[in-house]
Amino acid sequence: MWFLAVGGAAAATHMAVFALVRHLVSPEVANAIGFCIAFFVSFAGHRLLSFKDAGTSVKTSLGRFAVTALAGFVCNEAVFVFLLRALHWPQLLALFVAIGVAAGQTFLLSRFWAFRR
């Protein structure tokens, strides 16, 4: 349950930042900026709430979560660019779907590796 709440807060942060900067830079760059800001929301929430009984140090979890998050972002960006450029979806809809697809991958890597119990 906490994973969904934290993920929702991070996704909302990602989308809000994207919406604020998408008129200043390309959609792909706006997505990356949103990801960078949401990363900190996500890590703090998952460390303190979703996986508070993690058997790893904060430093270890941060390093592993960074790898996990970057893998999620690569998935997110690939889906986003495909939906946006190949299928011509609206930017916010493409981002929403891309975040959802990457969330599943991020959960599995977080649960079984980054914050391993």
C-alpha cells in the first residue's frame, strides 16, 4: 500500500514538473527533469515508508535505488518517445502511460534488490 502512495506522489511530482517545464524545453528533456525531481520524492518515501524494514544501509539502498530508478527511466523514456513521436499521443497522456509501465519494473527491482529485506 505504501508503495502505491509513494509511487503516486512521485508520479504526481514528475508530471507536475513536466507540465511546468515542457514549454521551455523539448518533451524528452522535460521528462528527464521531472524524473530527476521525482527521484528524491520516491527514494525518501520508499526508504521511510514502503521498505522501512530494509536490511540495507541508506547508502547501499540509495546506490541500488539509483540503478533501479535509472532502469525505470530508460523504460519510461522509451515508452514516452514511442507514444509521443510514433503514435502522436498527447504529451501528458503519453507520460502518464510511460510512468505506469515503468512503475511495475521499478517495484520489482526495489522490492527484491534495492531495499531487499
